[in-house]
Amino acid sequence: MFRTVLKIGVVLTFVSMGTVAFAQQTTAGSDQKISTGTAVPAATSSGAAVAPAVPADNAAADAAKPTKAMQVTLHELSPWSMFLSADILVKAVMIGLAFASLVTWTIFIAKLIELTFAQRRLRAALGMIADSRSLAEAQFALGASGTVLSSLLSAAMREARLSAGISSDAGVKERAASSFAEIARAEARRIRLGMGMLATIGATSPFVGLFGTVWGIMNSFIGISKSQTTNLAVVAPGIAEALLATAMGLVAAIPAVIIYNHFARVTKGYLELVGRSSGAAGRLLSRDLDRTHVSSPRPANSRAAE
């Protein structure tokens, strides 16, 4: 499940990146065509107006230069362009954070489906054995459900079978409770699979993004010293590229923390259902033991005493 969703996410990521690059190339081509088309009517005007039109064309061209420069600047400060022009280490940080975000949403989808179905099946299993009078009857009611409750009932029946002939009910119940605890711990480990990854991503992603920001700003300062200028148009692109790494770190960390807290609450509710299942199996085992003592014949020494 994890691998399938991960592959789909990677494919969608590359498709969206290619679409953004194609759209930016198309926009740049259309801007170039528009600027070329505006210069043609001025050149094809009448001969009487040629001489005075030359200064007007020069003025229009001069007025259009800041607009074109503004368009180029805005194009260069788009997230995709900033990623392409960033340092190789900053690019590696951004790619790692994007992959961490993809892993976060993969775990979210997989765990959401897993916990939803697990809770629904366990509640249904508890409802099936609510009116059962013995372990055998409860196991027959469940059938091949494959829930943790089936494992608990099997452990109880196995302990009752292995402890046949032992008169101490307390020892049987104690050994059964030990088996129940092992099954509950194994189920807790299974249901919490992936939670550690969410915690790691939520805790480390901001610092990884900050590392990319520090590295990018350091390179920007080096570039400023080489160019010997403090013009904002020269300084801004490098700093913006560096800050993009911090933004991606937050994008990866914030959902991971929220999803981790959500699944921590859902997992706690599921483990409470597991505890109820353990208690139900223990009560059925106690009933079976009591029936065994009631149906068994009394010892010979008690008869003599009578």
C-alpha cells in the first residue's frame, strides 16, 4: 500500500513540474511575440510622418524597457525559476523536503484507510460475541474474521487446553493475561507503524530547510562581495531562493505534526478497543473455568466427610 501510493505521488509530482515549465516557456514566447508586433505598425507608417515618428518610437521603446525588465524579474522570482537557479546543495535540500512531504501524505492516506477499517472490524467483532456464553461459541460466531479479538480468543482456548488438569484457576487466568498482554503489545506496534516517520519529519524538516536557507544566504553574500554592489535587484533573487528552502521545510513539517497528533488520538481509541477485547476474552475464559468446576464430580474425600 505504501509503495503504490508513493509511486503515484512521484509520477504526479514530475507531471506537475513539467506542466509548470511548459507554461512558463509558452508565456515567455507570447511576450516576445507581442513586443515584436507592437514595433511593426510604427515602421510601416506614411512617409510624411516618418521623421517625427522616430523619436516617438524611441520614447515608446524606452518606456517599454522597464515593463519588460519587470516581467523578466517576476519570471525569475517564480518558485520554479528560483529552484532552477539555486545552488546544488539548496536544490538537494528542496528535493529532500519535497520527498519528505510526499512520504507524509502517503503515510496519511495509508494509515487513514488502515485505522478506519481496523476500528470498524473490531467494533463489529465485539458486537458479534456480546451474547456468547463460552470461548468456543464466541470463536464460532467470529469465524475467520482475522481481527485481534480472534487472536485473543485463540490464546485463551490454547491456555485452557494446556492447563487441563490443573486445579488452580488463578494460575490459568494469570498465564492467559500474560498472553493477552503480548498480543496487545504486538498489535500496538503494528498499528503505530509509520508514526515514527511522521514524528521525525515534523521535528527535523524546519531545521533542514533552515540549513538550506543559511547556505543560500551565505552564497548570496559571497555574490554581493564579488559584484561590489548592494542593489536590491542584485541581492533579492539569491535571498529569495534561500528563503524558499525554509518555506518548503515548513510545508513538510506542519502537516506532519498535525497528522501525527491526529493519528495519536485515533490510535489511542483503537488500543482502547483492543483492551476491551482482552477483557471480553478473559471473561469468557473465566466462565468456561467455572463451568468446568461445576460440571466436574466432587472428590472422594468430600463425600466421606458428608
